[in-house]
Amino acid sequence: MTDTALRAEALGKRFGRRGRWALRECGFRLPAGRVCAVVGPNGAGKSTLLALAAGLLPPTEGRLTVLGTSPAQARPRVGFVAQDKPLHPQLTVAETLRMGADLNPGRWDAAVAERVVAGGALDPEARVRTLSGGQRTRVALALALGKRPELLLLDEPMADLDPLARHELMGTLMADAAQHGTTIAMSSHVVAELEDSCDHLLLVGDGRVRLAGDIDDLRSAHRRITAEADADLGPHTVVESRTTGRQLTALIRPAGPLAGDWRTSVPSLEELVLAHLRSPGAPGLATAEAAESTGTTEAVTEESAA
Amino acid sequence: MVEYRIDRHSGVATYVQIVQQTKQALRMGLLRPGDRLPTAREVVEATAINPNTVLKAYRELEREGLVEARRGLGTFVRRSLGAATADAALRAELETWTDRAREAGLDREDVAALFTAVLDQRFAVPDAHAAEPGTRVTADGTRRDTEHTQHTQHTQHTANSQGDPS
Amino acid sequence: MTVLTGPVDAVATVGRPRMTRWVVRLHRPALLAWAGLFAVVAGLLIALAGPWADAAAEGWRHYDACDFNRPCSYDQTAILRYKSWYNYTTYALNVLPFLVAAWAGAALTGRELESGTARLAWTQGTSPARWLAVRLAVPALALTAGTSLLFWLHHRAWAAGRGRIDTAKTWYDTGTFHANGPTTAALALAGLAAGALAGLLLRRALPALVLGAVFMSGIWGTTQQLLPHLWPAVTRTAAKQQQLDLGAGLGVDHGMLTSTGGHLPLPACDSEAACDAAYAKAAGFYDTYHPYSHYWPLQLTTSALLLAVTGLLALACFRVLRRQVS
């Protein structure tokens, strides 16, 4: 047993021989038992990262370790729900779950799968092709949870759900995490959607990992400051700064004592994420427990402190 | 049994909300010594919040000696909160003080601001967002000293109480 | 409160995923279509081998006995019935490999990769290799069983007309040759592997349908080219004045013999003088061909070659899949 669910070392993925790099030089660690938000704009590489972790794509370079072994070897212990929730349209809901049971002998938990499906008042004899987007999500999640994964990878799981179903299914996921210690990594481009449920963040931007770590730790490592326009931000790493009239507002990573006359506050998760996405040049940060790699993410570099 | 209601927009950290609501239930007698708190699973299933948040709140309550975790059984209330007699005396004093403030020409908002300011000054409330700033977070793999960020704490709380939750 | 515990202990009880029944379930329409086609063709072939061949033979017997100076009656309907249905069933067996290739490309692999259900299977306890293996094995079994019975029935239907029905096809007629023997089964299996490969390469149903059929055309064409050379042929010669009638069997080559025994192709000439000059060199003629006794050797070598190709295609399928999935 390992305390690390996912570990990426200089991971890169390019589609085609001359294609664009979907991911490049990604290094991070996701400790086991965490609920990780994989956040980033559309096309940032979130789906690629999750597919790599699920052993569905071979990396072009670097290495990815899943539950202490290779992604392919870990596959039986990993649950995955792809963004478009693929299911066989010609099967009924009940048949789909029976297939899950047949494909996962020794692991399948029929009660869990049926509970997830039952929450949606789904007719077990309904064909998958007749289901709504939200109902399909429910069946896909039932398949993934039914196999009792140690690591659950969910790509935009809540996109098709109404607020009620979203809350209920998120509750189901959290209950699974609480009961079995399942590590969950779920992607979304809506930060607010994940804020309460996740305790770990992986911010992906433009194919690179910008922030990795415990959400509270990452927030405490930053300060939102308001100061005089000519304030010297000195040794601190400036993620983003804006001057309006006589006032300077900035998001910084303190590297020493802060001037006493600044107004400071700890940024919210959303502020943190948005500031980093607005400033692609700002250096990345991985907290100690989430750092793995060589090079990509550094806390303090002077270059962008201008 | 207590049921937690999480308000995402209150600006108060989720685990603090659980701590506060538990204490509220203890004060009102809804939870009594020997009662079992809901399991983390039960809480997160109903609220969709992170299980570690619940555990953090329960650890905080345990640290304050209000509850105790019994391995394999759950988390149980150890003692109740708020002595009724002391409460009554304090309330009478507060009522007198409020009357005086009103006579002095302060309106409702003035009184509330004054009260909150004193409250913030006298009670080291837990940070509404996160644990000790600066700790654990490193980039170069070493633990960073917390001292240099400590002095920002106060400013931050003041900012929050002025209705500027982040 | 230690709710965050280790992994589930159920991991230890390992069983094999039961994939086969789901491949059958998912491709039930294709299986039913195959069963239907099989039943119809088998029924027709049984009728052809029995009553229809007898009736047609009787018709021909009457026809051949006719003295055309007098009105003559013979059962033309029976003659045409045998001929038409024989052609239709032969045609069906020859088209089958192309249908299999198109289906395998579109439905078996292409669509599953396009819609993502393949990925669903791979994250549901089935390794990609096993996923592919079952998808190839189940239809291969159904095809082998079905085509084996059909080519045997076809051979019976053909043999029933041989020597009795004047318009019966020769053993080396291209359509009849394949429909009569195990090459039908081998071609169908090659079509299955070729289609599956097309689907894996293109990962989309419709283009894979086309590519599968194109692959099959290539295999079929190459087979036709190689077939006569897969067994040593027999050569007959004739002196210049004699007629050498071609068509004693499956032709390989024919032409002029030089005085030294060398082989020359028949020259093209358009006037008597030119032809006389061109044929002046000829000491005789030769004809290289396969007699009927080569029927089984040719069937078996061709089938073996096709099975080897099938094996290589299947191997390619696994390699392509391996490259695409980690």
C-alpha cells in the first residue's frame, strides 16, 4: 500500500508526432485519501491528465505512477468516468449494471451501484439511449463506484446535472470517500462547483501544472494585498498586480515580513485560481506534500516580481 | 442528533460552521452528554462537503474537550455548554449596556460594530479561512517559518469583520 | 473516528471478467442477421442439392433428347431455378467476407472507439488486450462454424449438378471455387481481422466500414493472383498441327513452344501474313493448368495462406491497440 495515489514526473503528452503538447513537464503528487479538484480552463489538459492516469493513453514522455504502480497495472483499482459518459445505448440500466458486475468479479458492490441509480428514480428497464444527460451521468457514476475503486477519476462529472442531483451525487461521492478512503480526482472548469468538496487542488493551465497542494495550504501561502500605488513588493513573488489611481491591489506569495500599512487577506480558492489563470507567466507552486518533480513549479522566482 | 447546514456564502470556513453549529446545539440542549454526533459519512452525504473538513471540525471540538472519539463507535458529546446562571447575569449586564449606548445616541449598526470590534479584540477567533498562515507550505521542500506572517493576522480579521469576506 | 481506512479487502478474490456474454449481447443484431442469412442460404443449398438439382437434371435430360424437328417439351422452369439459385447462393458466400470486414470495422471496433464505450470497458476491469481478444474470438467462432457448414452444403449442391446439368459451373469457376471449400471460411476470418484493424486504426465507425471493405478487396485480389501458383501445375504440349483445347482445368499459362522447348506467349497479329510470320517460330503449343485433382491442394494451400494473413492482421490489431493505450 502506498500513501500516494498519483505521482507525475516530467509528464508530457503530445497527440501525433508533430501535434500540440496537451501536457508538458508536469510534476506533482496527489496523496492518497484526498479529494482533488483538477481545475483549469477548457483545453488546458485536464482530460488528458485524467485519461493518462486511467491508463487509457500512453504518455509521450515522463512517468506517471498510479497507486504505486503503472497506470495499466492499476486499472482494475481505478474508476474512471469520461466527460461524455460513454455507455452502450442498446443496454438497459439494469443490464449495464449487470455488465459492471460481470466485468469486475470480486470487486463489484451491487448495493452501491444500485443506490446511485435509485437516487435518480430511474426505471431499471429503461434503455440507456432514452436517458437524459443527467441520468446517464448517474449510470456512469454507478459503474465507476460499483467497482469499489481506490482511486476515482472523474472528468467534468457534474456538467449535465441539475443543482439538486449535483448536490446529491456529490454527497454520495463524499460518503464513499469518507467510508472507504477513496481518493477522488475530479475536473471542472467551474471552481465554485468543487470548492466545498475538495481539499486538494491541481490547477492546470496551458498544459502545465500551475498549483498543486492542499487547498488551505495553498491559500495560506498567498496574500491578497491592498497598498499605496508606489508600494515596494520587494522580495515577494507577485502573481498578479493592478494599480488603480493611488491604490495597488495584488496577489502575492509572501517571502518575508509584509509592510505593516498594507491591508492583507487570505485569498479565496476562486481568487487564487483566477489570479493564476490571468497571469500565465506567474511561477507555479507545489506545496511540500504535493511537490514531486524537478523544475516546473517553483515558489519564488524574481523574474515576475515587477 | 444534530443536522449541519452549510452556508457557502457566509464567508465563514466550513469547519468553523460545523464547530459553531455543534456548540449552538450544545447550548440549546439539542445535544447532551452521551449523545453521538453524526458520522463523517452521514454529514458529507447530506452536505456534499469534504470528509476531512468534518474530521477537522470534530478534532477541534475534541481539542476543546466538548466531544470524544471512541474508536469504532463514533464521536460522543462529553459535556454541555453554557451555565444558565452565568448566562442570565451576563445578559442583564449586556442589556443595561445596550440601553446606555442607545441613550448615548448610538444606532443599531453603531452598537453592532462596537460590539464586534471588542469581540474581535478580546477573542482570538480562529481564522475564518485557513489554519496557521505560512506553515507547511513550501516550495523548496522545507518548512517555512511562520513568524514573519504572524503579524498580518490581526489586520486580516479586522478586514473580515468590516464586511469584506474574501 | 477513523473513517479513512485502507482499501477494500475484496481485491484478493480475483475472478476472470465475464466478457463473452456481453460481446454476444452487444452484437446481438449482427448475430441474428448472421443466423438468418445462414438459415436462408443453408435451406436453399439443401433444396439445390436435392429436389432442385434432380428436377433440373431431368429437364436437361428431356432437352438433350429433343429432336428439334418436332415440338419438344422440357421443364425450363426447373433448369432456370437451379441455375439462378445456385448463382445467388454462390454470390452470397463470396460477398460474405466483405460484409464481415465492413461490419467488423464499423461495429466491432470503430464504433466502440468512437463512442468511448471501449474506454468504458477498459476501465471496468477488462484489459484492452482481453477486450480485443474476446471481440475477435466470438465472431471468429460463429463465422467458422457457419461458413464450414455452408461450404459443405454448397459443395453438395454443386456436385449434384455436375455432369447432369449442362450449365453447371466448372470447379475452377472463381465464385464456385471459393464457395465450395474452406477458402470461404478463411476469407471470412481474414475479413474479420482486416475490419477490426481498420476500426482500430481509424477509431471511427463509418470510415472504418469503408477501409475494412478496401482491405478485404486487397486481400481478395491478391488471393486471386496467387492462387494458381500455390501448387505445382501440370503442363500439356501439342504439336503445331494439333488443336490444344484450353479449359481442361484452372489455367495458369499457355503459349507457343519453340523448337528448343522454350515458352513464348501467343503473338498478337491482325493479318494472315503477319500471323503466318509470327507463328513460324512455333514448334508447338503448351498449356499449364491445374486439373480437378488439384482442387483440394489448392483449397488447402490458399486457406493456409489466408489464415496466416489473418494471424498477421490480428497481431497488427493488438500492436495498434497497445500503442494507443498505455
